[in-house]
Amino acid sequence: MNLKANTILVTGATGFLGGAIVERLSAEGAHVRAMARERARGTRLSRFPNVELVLGDLTKSESLPALVKDVDIVIHAAAALGGPLEFQRRVNVDGTRALGLAAANAKVKRFVHVSTIAVYGYSSRGIVEETHPQRPGRVPYNLTKSEGEAAIQEIADLYQLPYTIVRPGMIYGPRSVAWTLTLFRHVRRRPTIWIGDGSGSCFPIYVDDVVDMCVKLMIEPSTIGHAFNCAPDPTPTWREFLGEYMHLAGKKSWIGIPVPIATLAAPLVEALLRARGEPQDVPDLVGFVTEQTTFSMSKARALLGWQPSVPLSEGIERCRPFLRDQGLL
């Protein structure tokens, strides 16, 4: 498929991943419709060629048919990352279903849905392949992203929507708030505090690798109807991931909260979060960050000949200018 001959709608275009996808597609010569809820938030995108900023809202289904008219491909990267369950469900489930229906009615050639490894839940251990049961638990984001996948599959079954799902890990890189800015601020403290010795698995994936996989899934016909993990395999440890940020910050001191203490405290923390309407499955989360899990990339290697290419040390180094601009280096 020649991207230059296609019109591609990118939802979540003003966000971290969506913005990176828009930038890549613009460089490839595609005509990009960059969806934003507010025009002011799309200012950064206006400097890229072949990019048309369009206004739309996943919670307003009436705004979506016009956005997908004459579109060849949809990359659905928009999501509610926080907030009450009801709000996240309106965006991540109802909004995804409405967008999928609009895309099906518009006869798009491909719908690439950006999900997350969080759909497997925090109880997963060992080697997790794409057929692994989804046990998202009570966490609103995990739960609604799993339900969002089901909504797209339902639309595909009813209306023959050609879809593909990508499940990224912890997306980091310049402009990342959660996995670069917040974590770097954390490691700048003296000492860096974590649970245990940091030997548990973590799942950082550099943003350019995720973008590259999304583009690959757009153009590869054999991926229709499939889901793909997009995470490091083999998996680094938290000590390795945080250690790269610590090296960048010039820090060395580490204090690990003993796992038994964290395990004992977890139910109390979870009870407090549930009382606030923000359950996070903390007891399972403690095990998840201290034990061994790998989100297998064997399917992507076998069907696509693809795997992440940016080493962890290089990806963290690429964050240096961004962190400097934020006044943190």
C-alpha cells in the first residue's frame, strides 16, 4: 500500500503517541486528518505538511461520520487515560464503538486500534502471548481498553470492518508525561525509591517503535483481524529502566521498600483508592512489578518480520533534549 495515495485519520493527534504518528505519516507523504477536540491544541501539528486539523469528539458520535468520509485508514490512538470509570467508558468503549461504526459505514480499508498490554491485567505472569486471557480487573483504564477491543471486534463482525489491534507497553520518549517526565522527576530524588530490588519485569517501548509498528500494521494485509503485542522481548527490569534515567540524572542512590511490607500495605492502599472511586488493583500490581513477565513478540516476528529496534539506553538518551527543555537537566 502506498501511503502517499491514502487519506489517514489519526485520533488523539494532539497527544503523545498520536502526535508522533501524525509526524511520521506526514513525512511519508500521506494526507493526514489530525483529529482534535480543540483547535488550539493542534497548533504544533500545523507545521507538518499534508496535515489537516479536524475537530471531533469521541463522546459526540454525530461528529464522527464527517471525519471518516473519504478516509482510507483510521488510526485510533485517542483514549481517556484517567478519570472515573463512567467517563473512561464513554471515551474508550462507547466512543471507540461509534468511531468503528462510522468507519465501517465509510468503507475504510483499515482500522488500526491502539490498545495496551494493560488489557491482560496485573495478574498475568510468565510468557504472555496475544491469545492470553484478558483479566483487566477493576482498574478503569485497563477494563475500558479491554471493553474497547471487544467493541471493535463486535463492529467488525457485524459490518465487516477490516481492523487490527496493537497493544503497546509503557510508551516513553520525548513528550511522554507518564513514562519519561514523571519517572525522571522520580529518579531525581535522593534516593530513588522503588518496591524491592528492581528485579521485576517492566515494559518500556520507545515511541518511534510503536509508530513504526502502527505503520506496518496499516499496510500489511495479513494482519487484518489480528492483535499484536508491542513491547520489549526480552524484557528489561525496573532497575535497568530506572537506572538509565538515574544515569542521565547523575544519581546512584536506591532504596527498595521490602516486598513483604509492600504486600501487607497493598490492601489498605487499594481500599483507600476504591473509596475515592479509583481502584488500581494494588495487591496484584505489587506482584506485577516485582515478578517476571514477558509480553511475547513472537507473533510480530513471525507474521511481520518486525520487532522493536531502539535499545533502551539509546531511547533514554534521545530523551535528553526534551528533559533539558523541561528544566530537569
